[in-house]
Amino acid sequence: MFVLGEHGQEGEVRQPPAFVELDELCFDPGSGATPEWREVARQALNFFPRKSTHLP
């Protein structure tokens, strides 16, 4: 399996995969998103109209 993202020591993914949904990055505490990724996702949600992000 190929996983996009930056890898740290022992293979842990330090950046979320590209296919993770923005709302998951923002609001799911189990997503493992860093505060920086949460902020990027929040800004993207504000920038893109909801129908283009496929959110309910």
C-alpha cells in the first residue's frame, strides 16, 4: 500500500494522507492531525464552497 505523507522515525506518518476529508482533519480528534494540519483544513473549508468539498 502506498501512503502519501511525510514519514518520521519508525515509519509513522507525520502528515495526513492526501485523501483524508477536510472535515475529518478539522473535527475528528482521532484523525491524528497536528494543529497545523487542522488550521490548513479549516482555511480550506472556508475557501472552498461546501458543494465542491462534498460535505453535507
